Amino acid sequence: MTKEELLALNLTEEQATAIIEDYGKNYVSKSQFNEKNEKYKQLKQEVETTRSKINKLTESESANETLKAQIKELQDKAAERDSQYAKQIRDMQVDNGINSAILQCGVKNPKILTSLLNKEAITLNEDGSISGLQEQIEALKQSDSYLFTSDTPKGVVPGETNTQHTGLTKEEFNKLTYEQMNALYTENPDLFNELSN
């Protein structure tokens, strides 16, 4: 996405600039993806060529013990390459899914959120979707809400006071425990200041 597209999504100039600067560090550009994809296609072609050679050698009636050992070695290498390529593709898809979900969840700092995720618990489904990611993000929204932007607007409905809006009176405020006051201060500093004066 361009900076203009990010600004059109109601991001601030600072957020859009931070995301653009972060692209090269944490996200794969289309050109890098295409380069890796071309390399993958080349290597896949090599694997297919190797398999073709293996099949021809296997079909040959005059294959001796040395030839059989070479065939076995080629088969082992082909299987190892297949496993490596499948893992690389899976890792790329999981990383892209994580990056996409992080950009959409309203996180303040994507690097911090990424470091808190347990990638081992994130799986790639057969249909290409990601499992185990949204649950982790939702859990972090509950446990570490300060990492995310708030969707609820702050302020007072015109014609109402904060005490009417929240239902919290000055007497109820005075009865709050230290932890409750601290939570109120974190969630709504304006209301806290109004009630504490």
C-alpha cells in the first residue's frame, strides 16, 4: 500500500510514515516475492528433471548396484528438497497471514505484537487460511489492551456530564479501591480527573 492509501484508511501521518518505513524491514515486497517464486519454480523444475532421470534409471534393466545407490541418493535429495520447499512456502504464507492480520487489528506497534505471538501455535490450513492467530490477538487485546488503538470514541455526549454517561457518581468514585481507580485513570483519564477534584 502507498502512503496515500494508508492515509485514506484514516491513519495519521505519523502512523502511515511508520508503516511505510516498516515495509522494507518486516514485510516482503512484491519484487522479492516474485524473485523467490521464480527461484522456487526453477528448483521445482530441477526436482522434476531429477525425478525424470530417476524414473529412467529405475526402468533400465541393466541397473547395477552402483546405479541403484545413485538412484537412492537422488531420491533422498529430491525428498529433502521437496520438504524444504514446502516448509518455505508454508512459512511465507504464515508470515503474510500474520502481517495482514496485524495491519487490520489496530495495533499501535506491529513489532511488539509480532514478538508476543507464538508462531508455533499458528497453523496453515489446507484452504490457505490461518488458525490460531486471531485467538492470540484477541487474548492480547484482553491482557495487553494498551497495545491497541481504541475503537470507542472518548468524550461526553452533548448535554450530558461524564457521571451521567458512565453512571459513576462522586460518592461511588470515593469508594473505589486503588486498583479500580488506577483502571479508571487508564481507561478514562478525563473522568478520573473530574471525579477526583
